[in-house]
Amino acid sequence: MLLSEDVIVDCALRLVGQHGPDALSVRRLGAALGCDPSALYRYFHNTDDLLLSVADRIIGDAMAGFEPDRMPWRDALREMALRIHRGYREQPRVAALAAYRVTRRPHEVRAVDAGIGLLRRAGFGDADAVRHYAAFVDTVLGHAALDAAHLALPPERREADDRAWTGAYAELPDADHPHLAAARAELPLMAGSSFETALELLLSALGAAAPGGTP
């Protein structure tokens, strides 16, 4: 197989997706690619360098076809958030390793530029645009990592956690926990992702604060 950065990143995504974080080793990659492990160092300094490229690939795939200039800024931020969150959820084992990293690579750079640009378009000054973008992307990536970690659990553990809201929490004494008792019928909502709820709250707050109004 002819090696390239893309071929190695493809292999890393596949190995981590199938076998978890321990699969991201030069030895495992070399075996999977049918090459001497030392050949990988022609393309990446180390496995951390490769991990950052893997994270950047996820961002690039998620943002492919994104055209923020064709929609209002809030709609564009919403779509951007949903794309990135979905990209990491589709690679939950990679998300656990990489969602919190700064890749410093082209796809991430374009995404950051687009996000700050949308907030500047909303009328925020440069400092506020950067601060608000940091809050926005931390919300997206934080939820992506949390949801991905949940998906990466063994099925029996994931199901046990989800059942807790209709099991252990439903059995608590009403007198000791009156608010849980009052909301008992709604507690199963806790088993789902709160990402879209958090996103809409953040977008509403940004819309209310935007000097340019709420498009």
C-alpha cells in the first residue's frame, strides 16, 4: 500500500473505532498498513501528532459543504454545532481522546474563522466574538465528548445508567426528595443528550446580547 497522511489517518480512525484508544500505536498502525512502523515517522512526529490530524479530519468531514454566508448567523451557528457534535458522536472512541484538543490544522482553523466571523457578523466586537465563540465551541465539544463517552460504554453499563432514571430514582422516598417526586414522570429525559437544549439556550442568549439584533 502506498502510504500518505490520508491513508494513515484513515487507518487510525478505523483502528481506534474498532479497538479503542490503545490501538493508536505505531506498532498497531504499521501492522494494519503492512509497513515498517518507522515509516510512519516520515508523516507524523509521534502518535500525538497523528491524533491531532485524526481530530482535524473529523472536523473537516463534519464541516464539508457548510456555507455559513447563505444563512442567518444564528442558523449558521446552529448548523455548525450540529455538524461537529454529530461528527464526534459518529467516532465516540476518538472523541474521548481528541474532542478537547486544539489541532492547529487547516480544518479547525477554517472552522474557528467561520465561527468568529458569524459572531462578528452579529455585531459583536472582536473580544466579545472570541469569548462567545469559546463558550460556543466548548459547549459543542463538551457535549460531544460526554455523549461520545456514554456511547462508548459497554451496552450493559450504558443501559444500566439509562434505566437508573426509571429505577433507582423512581424508588426514592417522596418525603425526602419532593422535587424529584414531583418531576418523576419526566426523569427519563435525563437519559438522553441535553446537547440540543443547551445549544438553543446558548443561541437564545447570544441573540439577545447581539448588538445587531436577533436574526
